[in-house]
Amino acid sequence: MERRGQKYHRERLSEALREEIETILEGELADPRIGLATVSDLHIAPDGRSAHVLVSVLGDDAEADRTLAGLNAAKNFIRHELVERLRIRRAPELFFRIDRSQQFESRVDELLTRAKKRSKK
């Protein structure tokens, strides 16, 4: 069972990492492959050695793939910046993934709207 202090520390660290990665994405990465991307969520492992960063990208799947390639290329720069800014000993290994939850949400809304229209007829 995890101690309460460790759980809150990991939650605070997760939020700080998410905010800093968001800031780095907004203005410090000059890679032309990285489009309009925002960090939607960050899940840090219980041991703190790795973190899965969910990134939502505005655009189609090709744009998302290019952004993911750019983020993976800039992974070490981002980790270095996190160590400097947050003054932590070691930044977790970052794994970027595209967050498609908004696309799924809009699709479910569309299907529910269709179902409501059919039931009214």
C-alpha cells in the first residue's frame, strides 16, 4: 500500500511536469514538425522513472504523426529543461502518445444525436 505522502508528492510532481511540458511546447521548440499541440494529461509511474504524456493535436492524423515524431526527437531537450526548471535530480523518461479522446467524444455525441432523431420519428 502506498503511503499518503508519496501519493500526494507524485500528484504534485505530475501536475508540475504537465505544466512545464506545456510551456515548453508553446514556445521553445522550434521543430517545424510540431504543430499546434497541447498536453491533455500526464500519467507518472509509481516509481517516478517514467511518464506517459498524452498530447492532443489540432489537425488530421498525418499532422498528429508529424507532431509525435517531432516530440520524440525533442525528448532529451525536454527532459533537460524539466531538470533545470523544476530542480529535480532526474526527470522521468517521457513517452508521448496522441490523445484521441476528443475525437471519440465528438463521435459519440454525433451517434447519440442520430439516435435521438431516430427515436423521435
